[in-house]
Amino acid sequence: MESDVPANHSAEEELRKLGDVVSLLRKRQRRFRRIADLEQRSQQDLRLEVEEKIKVLLSAHKGSLHFKDGIQRFRFKEVLSATNNFSNENLITKGTLGKVYKGQLLWDGNLMNFTVRRLNYMYSEDESHTEISMLKSLKHKNIISIFGRCDENNETIIIYGQAFHGTLDQHISDPNLTWSQRLQICLGVARALHYIHCDIIHCDINSSKVFLDHDWEPKIYGFELSTNNPQGWRHRLLYSRYFGTDNVTLKYDVYCFGVLLLEVLWGRKRVITNDVIQEAQIDSYLWKRMDKESSQWFKNLADKCLNQQLMKRPSMDQIVKELEEALELHGKHANLEHPKAIDEATTSVNYMMDLLKIPLSEIKQATEDFKDEYVVGGGAYGKVYKAELDVIDIQSLSSMEGNYKDEIRKINKTVAIKRIYSRPDEQGKQGFLTEIKLLTSCKHPNIVSLLGYSSEASEMILVYEYAFKGSLGDYLGNDVKNVNLTWGQRMQICLDIARGIDYIHTNTEGKPRIIHRDIKSDNILLDRNLNAKLADFGLSTFHGLKQPASTVYTNNLAGTNFYMDPEYMSTHKYKTKSDIYSFGVVLFEVLSGNFAYDDLYVGENEMGLAAIARRRYHDGTLKELIDPKIKEEDNDHIFTLNRGPNQDSFEAFSNIAYRCLSETQAKRPSIKVVITEFENALNLQGETMVLSRFRLDDIRSATKNFARSFYIGSDANGMVYKAKLDHFGNSNLLATERKKKGVPSKKQITIKRITSRKGIQGKQEFFAELEMGIDYKPHNAASLLGFCDEVDEMILVYDYAPER
């Protein structure tokens, strides 16, 4: 029966009610979250002071708090979520006993990075217990921390601290791992072994059992074969083949450490065969970076460790002293040979520059001699072309096994080719050289990758990874893409940028501290998945590895108006905090949806958006700047829940953005503080849920007007059908693009037609189940894809679940 209420009025009214119900529930969640946050903050200092006592209390109440033996138990579904269902993208390494993944888990109310080790069936319960009990009792900066475990669903999973750079064996052949870093990593491992050798033998130390943290500090793990009893039969049996004896002592660890030393020295892995280490030549590139004295000292130490007579091998305390001396010798050599701070990083850059050279003929062939049809952008410094080109597989460089240039794998990729104009002021040439020098030393997921360059025949050409989603600037202003970014997507982009800035601002071995000097929305690129990457380093400058992080003075101002640090403009001094100001301007562009130099802002204040944002923050009217498009849907096929900013998230975002715009450098936060605040803002916002709006006519057509042949069951609220239906996906970006191209996919789905009650009660049942489908996602339950709410029909559409 047709409803007496007009269809369009009914649909709009019910959608409004739907939004009201969801909004009310979200407000309640935020209120409880704020109360919990206040309690957490008030007790944080006290908790830090009495951490050990709290661990004892938690252990006493392990049943209710999911602790056992002082180790937190994580649920398997939490680990699945943390590792994105153990995706290959999160895989760090794999070995005979299992795989290691990176992941994020809640710890003490905060989202933190962890390393997740998923062990296979070969790993016995005793070995698992040994690994955990050993790591619980060992406290040393070069031994990985253990935070928890999971033993549900016949799984054995151990949660460690973060291993930012993976494991040592993945970097042994990496040309960017300097000789100084190699020495320091070996010294850290030696110190850890010296620490445990009071009463423990590791029994399995090798380069795959050494994690590397953010600062390349080594952390050993893998104590499953360790023992406090050298005479244990299991270890005698396991290691007798190496020694021809049943006497396992601390010197076995020394032997294994000697193998590790040779691998680090050679730049490649070698295998033990019948007590013999296969001879190998030191990688020619590594040889160029070593000083003869320290490398010979290092080689002699390795030989001592590998002595076939146990008693002639050095103890770990002797090894620590010798490595300290080798490091000291290298330091003296570096100071002697590089008085102008031209150090190992220079050799690394030169090596990479040689690898990245691309013949001009190949670039001309790819662009058909720079035809205009390949042009996708440009500016004052040149044009940018999109083309297919064979380039070095950058990802494979870190896993090279001593390969030379001609042996390195190339792949065909879509690339961006930047052809720089020759200018009388030679700024184009300077920017060209600067980008090559800086980007060859930078490897980070939020820094654009330089894939090659050409400088033949007076040409200056840079080849980058192609940004399939354009630049952040493409999403600002009135002439924007057809896709509106949600608040969650905008904050994630800002967090990506902050992480990229943190990387260039950090002085690490082999990479100088870099000041970008031209951070703006047009210099932030977005890949297929909207991951943001900082680009255009033509105006950047850096401090050498041995230079202090002091303020730099210049007579030539560089940057873009409306983004430039006011203190830098007035005093001509800049430092990393100058980039923070520019980033602050970008943050308010993201919030407002307009460029900082939009006529709307410049007409009100000649300084543009930055000055207006500061004034509105003080006046309490900052919400008037929010881009109204944040809350708009992309089209009538999409309905997004939690699309716009909630109050908590908005306040966290605006507070840190305002601090970035402080007019003096000293008052601006460090980029690490900015990252922490953005992670908090994202957590406060919660998940953005994108649902499809299905049309009633399409559902009726797919089920032949709910024919009996499509019926598969019922429950208390309605009848369930299966069918195939056009579906544009639950990603608003993907949905918009597919709709534009007219290529939806036929998807097997489950349709639930609410029939239990009519009128208001029926709507309440519909809203309740819709909310449950949004907020609760059991591991084995079908995912909610969308809904239909037309006329008097109330329909929920789920992914197909055969077991239903």
C-alpha cells in the first residue's frame, strides 16, 4: 500500500531522524570518553611514579584485567585489527618459526606502535614460555621489551616493543647502512649479550634476531632456545653438530656473534657449513666507506670469535671493549679525513646518484619528445609530465645481496617527470641539485621518492613516483575535485605530513637534518590510498651530520608568501620551527577548504588565512572557518556517518594548529608534540563509516519483488533474501570514481527487509539494527554495506554470509 505522505518528504524526514539518533548516540559516547580522559590525566603522574607497584596489583587481579603472570593478554580480534588481518603490508620478516608484523594496539589508553610475532606450529609451548619469561626478567636498552601475548584460537602470539626498521638481516646489504652504524649496532648487540651472560646463554643469536628501533638502536629477541643450564639435553643435541662435543657454553654465543660480525663486515649473509665460514669479498661499496684501521680491527675480532677452540674465544666483556676501540678508531679517522663535515653520507649520496641516472633518450621516448599531451602540471620552474618509464625498484635496494648497478632490478612504473627551466638567476639549477642531494638520502613513506634524474644536454630532469590523487592543493578552493574529503581523511593527511616533517627534522646517521622552507598544500602529494608525501625540496637546506642544530641566517628570503614564518621574514633567521609555522598554515587550509591567499581572506587581512585563524581562535569563532563541504555527501549513492568533526576532535586539532601559528619560533611546538596531538585528535574522532544508499527499485529488481526463490530465512525483525546487486563500494572516493566511470561491480549480498512492525516502532527497530551494524563488527559477522529507506520500506543490505 502506498503511503499517504509524499515520498520525498518521507525520505527526507526519516533520514533526518536517522541522523538525530546517530548524533545522540555519538554525543553520549563522547561524554563518557571525556570523563575517562579526565580521570586518566589526573592520575598519569602518579601512575608513572608507582609503575612497578601497579604491575603487582594488576597481576593480583589478573582475572578481571586480562593479565596473567604480569603479562597482558590481548584478544585475537585485537591483534587482527592491529595488524590489518596480518596483511603483507604489515609484514616485517618471516622465519622458520613464524612471522613478525608491525601493528598498533591500545596500551594504557593510548594507541601505540608494537611488533607482533605470530608463531607457527613448530614453536612449542615450552619455547614460548622461555621467550616470555626471559624477556620479563631482562631489562636492558639493547633487549626488546615484551608487552603482551595472545593465545586464543590455537595461536601463539607475542607482542614486543616497536621495531621501526625491522630486523638487522634486512639491512646488512643496504648501501645506506653506514660503517659507523654497523659498528654501533654490533656494539649494542655485544652489550646485550654481555648483560645476559651472567647466567643465560642465548643459543640462537643471529642477524634475524636483532630488531632495529627508530634510531637504529639494536634490540635482541628470540630467547626461545635460551637456557640457564648449559648441560640441558635439548641444547647439547641441537648444537653438538657445530662443535663435535656435548659441552654448550657461553662461547657458543660468541661463535654465533662472530658470524654476525662477518655478515655485517661483508654486507651479505653467509652460511655455516661443517664449522667453516664461506670466504667472501667485502662488498666493494662498503669497502670504500670503511677506514682500514677500524675495519681490520673488526675483522680480527671476528676471527677470534670464530676460533674452533672454545677456550681461545674472547668473552663478551672483551668483545665490548674491542668494539668500543674500533668505533673510537673510526671516529678519529672520520675527523681526520673529513675536516669539513663531508662524511659517509656524501659517499652514500654519490652512490645513489650514480644508480638513479636515467638516459635522456629514455625520457624523450616515454614522453614522445615532451609532447604537451603528457603535461599534467607546471609552474615557474618547469613542467611536469606523466609517463610510463623503466626505473630502479627502490624497494629492492635494501635487500640487495651485493649486486652492482647493472644487476639491480628495474620495473615499469607510472612516473611524474619534472623538466626544469634554465633561468638567468640559476635558481632552477640550484633547486635541481638540492633535490637530488636531499632526496637520495631520504627514505620515508611520507617523503616523495626520487626514482631518477637526467642532466644530459643541459637538461635538468627529475623523475618522481606519480601522485595518482594529485596534490592537497587540488582539494582546496572553489575549483576542486568532485570528491570531498571527510574530516577523518583530512586529519590523517595532516598526520602523514607531520610524520614526514619529523623525519627530515631528525638528524640520523647517513641523513642530515633538513629544513624544507616551502611547506604548502601544493607541495603535498597524495598517492592512490590518499597517503600524503612531502615534495619539492628545491628550496630546502640542511645541517651536516657534525653541525649543531643552530639557527641559520640568510640574506636571501626563500619560500612562498602567506606560508612564510613571520620571524624569519623580519630577522632573516630560520630553523626547524619555521617549517612548523608553514605547516600550521596548511592545517587551517585543510580546516577551511580554501587556500591561505584566497581573496576572501586577503580582503579581510593582508596576511591572509593565518592572521584570521589566530583572531578567530581568540574570539571563539573558529568554527565559522570550517569547510561546509566536510559534511556534504559525494553523491546520492553515499551516506557517511561521523563525516564532520566532533567537538573533542575539533578542539584537539584547532589547539595544536593554533600553537603552530605562534608568531615567534620559541612558542611553537616541536613536530613530535604535533604528531602526538594529531594521534589523539584522530582517536577522539573515531571511525568514519561510509554506507551505500541502495534504491528500492534496484532491490526489487534484484529480488524480483522479493520473490520466494530469493528468500533464505527470517528473524524477529524481518525477512532475509539473497541477491546480486550493483555496488560502488564503501569507500566514498572509490564510489565516486566508479560512479563517474559507470563501472559498478555486481556483488552477492544479503537483504534484510524489516517487517516486524509498522510506523514509529518499525523505524526504531530499523535505526537500532543500523546502529548495531555500524558500531559492532564481530569477526565472523557479515559487514553492513548500506540501507534503503524509501516510502514504507526499511531495508538493510549486508555482505553475503552463506552460513546465515
